[in-house]
Amino acid sequence: MGRSVAIMGTGQTQHGKRFDVSYPELVKEAVQRALADAGLSPEDIDGVVAGTMPSMMEGVALNHLYLADAMQVVGKPLLKTETCGSTGMSVAHTAFYWVASGMADVVLAVGYEKMYEGDSQATMTTVADPWIQRSFVAGAPGIFAMQSNMWIDRYHIPEDRLREAAAVISQRNHDDAFDNPFAHIKVRVSLDEIMNARIITYPIRRWDVCPNSDGACAVIFMSESRAQQMGRPAAWIKGVGYRGDESYLGDSDKVRWNTAIDAAKEVYQQAGIINPRRELDVAEVYNPFTFMEMLLYECFGFCDFGEAYDLVLQGTFSRGGDLPCDPSGGVLCTNPIGATGLIRVAEAAMQVTGKAGTHQIDGARLALAHAMGGVSQFNGLMILGSDR
């Protein structure tokens, strides 16, 4: 893995409908907060990695150049990394490798999206190939509904129990969002309302779906020598894993999802983790849909295949359970796509450094962060720890 790398600062905007600021002002908000959190100035940054999903979704090509002033990095190396929904994790991995390789000591990673100034569903509905997939993909809900139905059929999951588990996940995330000052959607909704909400694309209902959000996130990656000079708690990167498969949905198994399974195996091997459900203290799983959260529990080895719904109903993944997941409210409540994966990294870093405030998991020392993207083809993970 090269040199040891730490996260020394994180910054998020208030996420939501941010008509009060321009795009550059939104990005600057996150960058300034990350610099303040790390106790650094722009002059301390060696280079920047930035990304969005994809830049044309806001109608601005090469927007990393448009936003260079806002990131306060004019005249410094600036890389663009874009992998759709997993962009934020790809940005984090790029920053990590830049520091681990010895090419830089301090790298700023920034993810951002102004979704209310674009048309995300038009982008995601037309991004698929026009000859085979586009006519039935129906945007992100269509893709993940197909994946969810394959999972239900494969493991003969009782749909009434699964519907109940999905409602528990939705209510849990929406309740947890109230403890996150940056979260977008903050509503109290009953289990009955969630279970009987209108169907978007079966089995996904209204409260199983993530929002569109405006927002940005910035994270500062630092070499071991520089981090030790800072004399403050750091989130040390214990492992990274990333995999991708075919863009045609029918060309790979999306239930025993090899990109998720293999990326998890890689990150666990690097971090020395054998039993993730017992050894991890908290996980920020990329959960734009409730059903996908459960499928990913299984792919990540938190439980066996076909068991996630039952463990959800037992409270295994809630606060106070074996492995609290998404105490920030997750993607289900906040989704500025280019920043969403990086927010998972920032939240994990905040947990292991004790900076998560009212959604802090007591004693958290080892955290998992995850993002998925592409045309349901990429999975990236990062494990952060309190100790080097």
C-alpha cells in the first residue's frame, strides 16, 4: 500500500436545495470547512482531486476547471475523477494513492453536485446504451428494482417480511438524519406510511428512494510524517478495495455481486479483518435504496445471503446493534451524487476520530465506507481506523 495515509480534515456543506448559493460558493463552503478542520491554509495543499457525476449533468463541461477558484487551488495540480455514483469513493482512492505513492504529502479531495440546476433522471435514463438497455432501464430506480427482484427470487425471501425490513431501514435512516446537521431530508415518518407508500417501480416505494441534493464534501489526505506533526487525532486508512464489471446488466450476476464481494475481500485482507460484523464498529454503506442496503450487507459478509432482512428486523444494524450502519442518515437522506461517496468517507473518518457529534457511535475505532456507481457496475470501499 506504500506510505501510511491519514485523513486529517473533513468538511461538508448543508445539503439540500441550495438556491441560496452559486455552484462555486457551494464548493467553497465545503473546502473552507475541511481546511479549518485540519488547521491548514490553501498554501499547504500539494494537489487536488475533484469529481462530479458526470459533469455534463449540470450542463457545465470540465467543471473542475470552472470551480478551481472555489477550491482555492489555482496553479496547483488538479485531477478529475468521475465514475457516476461511486465518484466520491473514486476521488478518495485517487487522493489516497497520490499520497501513498510519495508523489504528494497533502492532497485535497472534493466531490460536489448541484442537482437542482440539472436533470439527473434525464441523464440516468439516457446514459445506458440505446439499443438494448435504455428502453427498460427507467433510470436508477429501474436498475435497482430489477436487481432487488432478482435477489428476492434467488433466495426465496418472503416479501411481507422484506417489506417490513425495508420500512425499518427507511425509518431508521430518516430518524438518524435528525442527528446529522448536514443531512438533507429530515422527516418523521411512520412504519405504516412507509410500507403503504405509492410504488415507484416494484418493489421500491416512495420512502425507499434517495433524494436529489445540492451539496459538496471535502476531505484532506496526508502522509504519515505530516500527520504526526499535526499533533491531533487522525483517521488512518487501513485498506482500500475497488472492482468493476460489465456495463450490460445481463452480463454479470447482480445478486452475488462480484464487484462488491471482491472489493470487500480486498479491503478486509489489507485491514486484517476476518469477521466484519464483529470487528467493524460502524459502516457507512451506500444506500440509495433500502433493498440495496440489505443486499450489500450480504455481499460484504455482514451475514449470509438471504439473511439480511431477518437481522434488520432484529436490530443488528441499528444503533446499539452488532454493527450500526449509516448513523448519518445515509444516502437515503442525502444524495449530491458526486459528493455522496466522499461523504461516506468523511462520515467514517468523523466516527473514528470522535467528531461525529450527536450521531457518534460510542467507542468507534474501525469504520467502513462504501460507494457504488457506473451503470450498476462499480463498488469501492475504504476502511478507516483510529490507530495507524
